Amino acid sequence: MKTKTHSLLSTLGALAGAIALLATPARAVSVAHITLDTSSLIGHPAGPFYLDFQLNDGSGFGDGNNTAFVSAIDFGGGSAVAGTENAFGGVSGSLLSGLSLTDTSAFNEFFQQFVPGASLTFDVHLTTNVSGLVPDLFAFTILDADMYNIPTTSLGSDLLLSITLDGASPTIATFSGTSIAIPAPHVPDHASTGLLVVAAFAGLVACGRRARTGAPRAAA
């Protein structure tokens, strides 16, 4: 009975969230489907690894004008490790239940340990409000056992994916792993931003857990 009740409450909660989005026409939502080959992480000595998601407020004031929903996470034969969740700022949820990140702080982050499978897929639903000279930024990377971003071709931040909320069709950039050979994430129609605008749902930010020097990360 508890399981059925919990399932019903979860369904009702998801429905309420969808209704809230539909009732907010000023906040258009863009959807991206991300696929990443994680086979090179299986058994790698740099592990255990952590998935890291961030939504940083470009204004630096935490104005709360954008939200990112991460859902439909599939570990391709791997799994999330329960009890290893870490969240900062306007974040709720987990890799198991889905994540919500709102830029209520200058820096908002969630990371959780996972067991790599052959691939990783997830959906990102992003509101696309633009405000100020520096746009908000959604970012995704993978941390190693020492809580450093695994090195990628994203100079200065070691990101695998960044989505800059600079308009109704945000700008996507993808990067590949270097010391650990990870192909850049695949985003359908990436050449045309890789995002589908769903109107009906209507400085530089350094995004590393820590730089390789050990210095704390900062959000501009």
C-alpha cells in the first residue's frame, strides 16, 4: 500500500509540475536530449566517478529566473549510487528521481556518484529567460574520485556540455574527454543548436568542481 501511495503521490507531483509550466507562458522551455559514451569509465582507476550538473546565474545575484529539469536518466547498464547526493543552492531531487535546478544562488550544483555503464542518456528541460549582460549557464561534467572535473577540451572549465541561456534557442557547446577518452556528448540537431523550442510550455562562468591547481571554483 505504501508503494502504491508513493507512486500515486509521485505521479500527482509530476502532473502538478507540468501544469505549473503550462501556466507560465512567460517562461518558454527548451528541450535537449543528451547521449554520452561512458564505456571508457568502466573499471577506470580514476573512479569512482560522479555526475555533476550546474545552473549558474549570470547576474551573480541569484535572481531565480531560470530552471533546469534533468530527467529520463538512463545509465546504460550502470546505476546511481544512493546516499552520495550533494547539492548546493536551488537544487532538489536526485539522479534516481530526476533533478530540478533553479538559479536562486549565483552557483547551483548537484553531484552524485554513479557506476558507469556503456552509455549515459538524459533529457534537459530549460526555461529560457534572458536577463543582464551575462547569460545564465547550464553545465554538465563528470568528476573523478578526487572531486576534480575529468579533463576535457573545454579550456579552463573541463566541461562536457554547456548550454548558454542567451535566447529562445540557447547556445550549446559539447567537449570530449582528453586523458580519459570520452567522445563529446551527442545532441540531436546540434548544428542548429540541438534544442527544440516548446513555446506551449510557455563574463565567463568557470564551472569546475575544483581547478587542477586545487583552487575553489568561482562563478562570475
